[in-house]
Amino acid sequence: MLKFPKIHFILWLSFLLLLLTACKPSPHPKHPHYEVTKPKVKYAPNKKNLEKMVKKLKGSPYVWAEEGPNQFDCSGYTYYMYGSMGIDLPRTAREQAKVGKYIKPSKLKYGDLIFFDTTKRRNGKITHVGMYLGNGWFTHASTTKNEVVYSNLRTSPYYKKRLRICRRYLPDTKGASVATTSSMKATPWKTKAFSELPQTSHKKGTQNMPERPLINHTGQGSFFVQVGSFSGQPKKALLHKIQKLGYTYKIIKFPRDGKQVSKLLIGPYTDKTTARGILPKVKQEIEPHAFIAEIL
């Protein structure tokens, strides 16, 4: 094995980091390109074409004041996708939230836009937008990850608390007109709205949205005793044992490195004290390394 002097190693590492970062544009350039570039219409307005763009644009760099085709800010991303289908939206998130059909969180469908107040005091201003994918997942140009990513309303308290309004723009039927402008009304995402998210069936053979968790709800509460993480599905014998001992459980499935991983949770419980009371028994009867987990 080759050994390098410490100073040489530091210089080499600095050079490598420079190469990696130089490939990405600055999220906040000194001279932003404020002139709006209207996208070319390439698709018909429907879910299938939105899915194509979502898949293609994932990982695109976040750059302030850009609306594509290769880099975006949050509203530039939604402006580009809908503009590519011939649906004209305003350029900013605040203005996009004023048009389209108002949608309750329980009625969200693929392609609906969801708007957030990300200010520190949450004063009601619309400052961020994403596009809903299903089962709590949405795609957006993230200012923290500096690229287009997937996030989840169900597992992210940050976005869950800051959701303010939902809008729909896709025509309901082929050839139907796009939703007209309607008045904007701030609608805070209350705790119960989380449970009102539409549930998506996951029958064998159906195509689901990428990287979204499948959650089997068993009750109310956000505290669990986590039994463990498994590659694929937990064994039926373990699930049967949990049920035989009188517990309910929840399974959260998510992809990791191209493989499906499952988290097995006992609960839920409405408070941490209750979960702590269950933990010793779970450790004794089921899994010695079990621990408390809070999932919102």
C-alpha cells in the first residue's frame, strides 16, 4: 500500500474536492439570469408525460432564478414541467399558488402542486413549491440539497407543518380546459390532515412511484418500538410472533442502494412514555436490540 506525506494527501484531497464541486453550478450565482425563458411545448398535458419528466429531471441542479431545461429553482421546476405540456403557469411560487383548482390534502393526486411557507416565523407567505407524486411523496428543487429530489410529507415534520395550499392544473379529461384562476386562501397543514392524505393501493403488478414508502397503518400516534431493519420483507414467523404476543405492527418499505429495505415497528403509541413501557418486554420477548422511534 502506497503511503503519502500528510501535506501531499491534504493537497490531493483538496484538489479532488475542487474537481467535484466545479462540476456543479452555484445555487446562488452572483448575476442570476432573471429573464424568463418559456419552455417549448413537447408533450400533451397528462400524468404519463409528467412521469417522464420527473424521472428525467431528478438530480438536476438547483440554481436560483433558473427555469430549465438543465437547472431550476423550485418554481422554475414546476413552471418548466407544466410549460412543456402547454400549460402556462406564473413564474413564481406565490403566483402559481393563486391559480388552478383548489384541492384539499385528502384529495391530492399525482401532478398537483403543493405550496409551503418556509419562513422562520411561518407568516403565511408562499416561498416554496413541489409536485405531489402519491403516498405523501413529492418532487421539488431543494434549496438544502441543491438539486431536484423526492421528499415525503408523512415522514418530514418540516414540510408537514409548512404546507399551506394545494392546486391542480391538469385537465380532468382529454381536451378539457385547464383549471381557471381562483382566489388564494391559506390552509395550514394541521396534524389531522396528515392522516387525510389519500391512500394508494399497491396491488401486485401495479407500477408505483419511485422511492416512496408503503405504510400499513395500524392506529394513531407517532411513537414506536423499532424491532429492526430487514432486506426485503420481514419473515412471516416473526410477524406472526408479534401478533401472537398481542402487539400491532407497522412496516415501512423504502429503497436503499437498489434494494428494498423494510423497517418493522411495533405500535403506534400516542406518547413516548407508553412506548418506553413496552420496550423492555419487546427486548425480552422479540428483539434485544429494539429501540424507541418517533415517526411523524
